[in-house]
Amino acid sequence: MGSLWAAGFLLRRLRDEVGVVALLVALVGITSFIFAAAPRLFNLVADGALVHELGDAQAVDRDFQLSSVTRTPSNGEDQLAAVDRVGAAYQAAFPDSLRQLISARGYTITTPRFGITDPPLYTAFVSLRYQDGLESAIQLVEGRMPASTGDQLPRAALDFGEPQPEPQAERSRIEIAVSEATAAGIGVHVGDVLVATLDGSDPTLRGVLLRRIEAEFEVVGIFAVVDPEAEVWFADRSLQRPDIGGSDEFPIAYATGLVAPEAYPDITTTELPFRFAWRFFVDPERADVAQLASVVPDLQRLQSRSADETFGVEVEGSLLLRTGLLGIIGRYVAERSSSEAVMAVAAIGPFALATGAIAMVAIMLIARRRAGLELARSRGASAVLVLAAQLWEAVLLAGGASLLGLLLAVQLTPGRESSLSAMLALATGGAAAVALVAATLPTVRRRLGRAGRDDAAVLPPSPRRLVLELTGVGLAVAGVLLLRQRGLVIGDRGVGEVVRLDPFLAAVPVLAGLATGIVAMRLYPLPIRALGWMAARRRDLVPVLGLRNVGRHGAAANLPLLILMLTAAFGAFASVLLSSIDRGQVDAAWTQVGADYRIDLAAGPDSASVDPTTVAGVDAVAAGFADQAATFADTPSQRSQVVLQAVDPDAYLAVTSGTSIAVGWPAGFTELGAAAELAGTPEAPIPALVSRLLPSGSGPLVRGDTFTVQVTSKTLTFVVVDRVATFPGIRPDAAFVVTSLDLLREANLDLALSPSVLFVRGSGNIGPQLATLVADHSPSSTVTSRYDRYALLRQAPFV
């Protein structure tokens, strides 16, 4: 009981130290609030970034599709209801983590194609399709939507050994609606009747014994596509426009017509296998980072097993699963890992600064009560009792302040919960409690007796301490050098690769601040002594006593100096980091676009009239030709795809001169070395830059090696003049070939090789004028701005 009274007596001193105690409590509470709120804010940003990544992805990558070639699933019920029932069964078979992300589903049913007997323009094939969910995706512009005519297509599938039935007495008529692009592409109008014959060469009918059937497709309506990129289309353009194949002399159109839902039973009477696709749409708003721990393994299992094995067999044919969700999540995780590396530095630095500031206030508080502590010890209070009372006080003040900060952070900060919030808040309170007890320890460890001088003699540092300090300085220097060379993360940081934080490099700003503080503490006594010697020559005592007091109170003077050095080091590092991020975004925008503006010209004669030099403010223009899927071969049996980009060398130099992507053409890049009429032949290969990443099946290409690329319809021979890692305007994960547009034109390609891209140099305010120019002359062409791309990078959630 006496010990409790003694401890209570010691705690009464708080009434005389309200100011310093309030400062300590406020510092601990604010620091705890900041560190408890930071993980929740990061979770908020991370979840927003995941939603942003999923929302920006194409539906064909984000969503799921199960497809099969089979006959109509039905158990005597409504046929469309049977198809939807199968889709519901597949949705229920998804793992729980993935099923929670799915907000809706749909399906499409496509018949085998029919050849048009007397096409209006050129050879054409038409497939019939029903797709649900198109009510808001299309808009009728002429005629009406199709309905059921009551006519049923005759049975087309035969069993082996079954006699050939009698020919059709008359053709069945099916009403269809087509898009504006399809109507123009195959030359039909509302009211046209197309006589069609089942095409037995359709891959859907492989292995099926058929009889000849004919039908009539009546075009009753033409619709416009409201949004070609809408999620409901799943990047399938079959209903939006025809696919044109064949050759220039003999084109072939593959079109798709929309049928009414009530007409679906009329076409299933053929007993033919149809192409079914069940689509499951992912809602980005349902995703958060906490789900990735279960989503990623489930996706990996889905892709490592067959769809039949995962979903069961609800239909006769084999299932095929299509999704790119795992790749989207992989790119997101790579971005998140890089952001976590930066956030680790942002946490380590302020935490060290806050701990130092709390320790400084604790030393100030203990310095004020030193006389009282020595008095208590001299009157019989044991060291354990004094430390216990100090620990009780520290837990009460620091612990209460940290819990209050944690509570306020949980109540006021949005974002998903994080266990780091409580850990960091309690760590802050624990650091403050340890600092208070540690500052008390030297006083209570003194031997009882008459108090000595207040200012301890300044002793030289021990050799052990000097070795430790030199080791710390050496580690800081090594960390700075490694940070400049490698960055904050471990790994090659390839495209989509998950990077790992290097804890040592993350602590470099703190180490640098400590090293600077150590050096300053060892050097600052020299000018202090010089100033004290000069002040001693004065008649007054204040300057000399103040300077000598600074030299004698090591902790009181050194700790604020150390905190200032830490603050300066971390502030400088943060400034450099922010500047580096901004510079990286600028460089990324340059690299992605390849110029201030990039105009991708649509095929057609209208593109030739696009002349950016007519816009005021355009400084330079470079013409180019780009083929995203050119056929590449460096061995006789190889056939791979590369990105082929040809530019006007001199003009492109003018476009990129003085920028971060300014190119320097290697020697021989613009010289053919033979007669112009031999350009592109093995005797006169065209010089080219080749990416270090080569397409599959390639040999080890070195300078002087030759290879071939098919440009338009002609195969040309090129020679390697240099290997480069990247080139402006080409995605970093692509294998590419860059050559001179002038040399390509010399290879007898003047007629076929018109520019497909224009690189424009100009200020940021000419973007609207360029967009207007392109819209007036070639509406299908697109303009990409480096300035807009930079703004998008700045608006990314992690940034």
C-alpha cells in the first residue's frame, strides 16, 4: 500500500508540467492518427485502382465467356429458357470468389452460315443470330424489328444410312434485321429478300451429314449500333459489321443477321449444331484487394483445367473458357507492388521522424523533473518504484493518446480495415512509452548521495561507438549508391512482373539522415568551441555560457540536430522521388505516343487529305507506315508476327529533336548500298532496327544478319543495323522492326504504301484543331495526344 501511495505522489507532478505533457500527448495522438489512417487510405486507393483497372479493361478481357458448338439444349421446355438455364448452371459452377464478381449474364446463339445465291454486290454469306440484352445497345433506324413468320427451316442433319429426303417444295422465309454497316457492306435494303443455301463447308458443320436446304431471308429492319464498345458485345463485331475476306479482286463478305426470339424455334428444326456463347459480366465495383487472395488461385485453377472438367457437361459439345482477368490482375499487382515500395519509404521516414520528436520531448520532460526524481530516490524510493511509476505514467499518457488516435482514424478515415492501423498506432504509443522510461533510466541508476554537478563532463567517444557510427555512415553511403543504381525494388521489373520491396533500400532516406546527423554531431563541437572562445573575449556572460551549455548537454543539443538532419534528408528524398515520378510519367507519355500528337489514318482515299501543317502551331510532321501484325521470318520455316513501323528519318528527327525520345539513327540506316530498283531483295536488303525481344522461333540475330518481312502483299528482305530495346510509339512488350519509309517506297511499293500514321510536333493547345481537321477529312482516323496521355497517367489512382 505504501508503494501505491508513493507512486501516486510521483504522479502528482503532472500538475506542474501541463504544457510539456500536453505537447507529448498531442504529438503521440496526432502521430498515431496519421499512421493508423495511412493503411486505410492506401486500401481505399488500392481498391479504387483495382476498380479503375477493371473498368478500363476491355470486356473481352475482364468478363468470362463459355462457348460450345452443340445442338439446342432442351428438356421439353421453352428452348430459350433452356439455354438460359444452362447459363445459370454454369454461373453456379464458378468458384465463390469469382461468382461474387459476376453481376449479369447473357448468351448468343449463332447458326451455321448460308451462302447468298444472288448477292447484290459480291460473294456473301449470312449467319443468323439471336442475342439477349440488345434492347439498349441498338436503335432501329429503318423498317421494324424482325418477328416470327411461322415458317420453319427443314431438317438438314441426317443420320448415317438414312435415305435422302425429297427436295423442298418451297423455301422457308425468316425475317432478319441488319446493322447499317452490314446493309451497306453487302448492298441490301429494307424489303430485300435474300435466297440462301446452307454452306456445308462451315466449320460448325464439320462431321455432320447434310442435305441441301434453301431458305429466304427477308430484311425487315436496319438498326444502328449505339455503342460499339458496350460490354454486351463482348468485342464481337459480327452483328455490327461484316467481315470482308477473300482478295481485292474477289472479296467475300461474312455477315450476321439478327432474328427475333420467337423465331428461334423456327430455325432449330434443322437439328444442326449451333454456336452457343454464355457470357458472364464482371462488375468492377464489386472487386476489392482483399478478394485477390482467393480470386487469383481460383483463376489459375480455371486456366489450368479444361472447362468441361470445371463446369460439367450441360451440353453435348466441349466447352471453351475465354477470359483475360488473370492478366489484368497481374498488371494491377505489379503496379500495387511498386506503389507499396514507395509507401514503405513514406512510412519509414515519418515514423523515424516522429519517434525522434517524441524522444526529444521525453528528454525535455525528464530534464524538468530530474531534481524531483533525485529527491524521491534520496528519500527512499527504489529504482524499480520510480521506473514503475514512470512506466505507468507513460502507458497512461502515450497509450491513451495512441488509442484515441486509432479510434479517430477508424471513425473518420474511409477505406477498408487494415491490421496495420492498430499495429502502427500501438507502435507509436509503445515508442513514446519506451522513450519516457529510457530517458528516466540514467537518473534512477545514479548512486544515492549528494548530487554532483548538473553538467557532466564531456568525454571523448569510445572506440566501439566510433566503429558503430562509421558502420552506419558506410551503410548509408552504400544504400544511396544502390538506390541510384537499382531503385527501391528487387527484380527485373518486366511487363506485368510483380516486384518486391528491398527493405534496406527503403530505409536509405533514414540512414542518410542518421549518417548526416552523426557527421554533424562529430563536427559541430569545433565551430561551437571557436565561437565560445570568441565569446569569452566579450565582457558579458550570456553568449559564452550559452555556447558552453550547448557543448556540455550532449543529448539536449545532439537530438534536435539529429531530428533536423533526418527531416532534411527525408524531405530531399521525397522531393527527388516526386520529381522522378513526374519525369517518368512524362517519358512514358512520350514513349507511348511517339510524338506530341499521333494521327492514325484510316484506310481510304479521304486520309490523303489530312494535312496537319494547315493547323497553326504545328512545328513539324513526319509520315509513317505501321503494320501491327506483319509476317516475319529469319529462317525458311518460320512465320511469326512483328510490329513493322516505317518512318521518314529526317522528318522524325525534327519531330523528336530535343525531347526524351530523340532518336539517333545508326550509320547505314538511311543508305541502301545498291541500286534503288533492287531494294528489298537479298542483293540489296533494306536496313532496319530490330527489337531485342524477338518473335518466337527466331535465331540469334546480330548486326549484318538478314530476314524477311511481308509488307502489304510483297515479301522484302531486311538487314539488321542495330538491336534496340524500345522505340517510341511501339508497346514495350512487342517484337518490332523499324525501317525507313523512303527505302520502302523505293522497293516498288509507291502505290500500295501510303502513310498510315502521322507524327506531329506542336504545343498542347492545338489538340482541338487537329481533332477537328481529322474529323472533317477522315472521320474514321484517330488523334492521340501526348498531353492527354500524361494527364491520364497523372489521374491514375495509385499516382
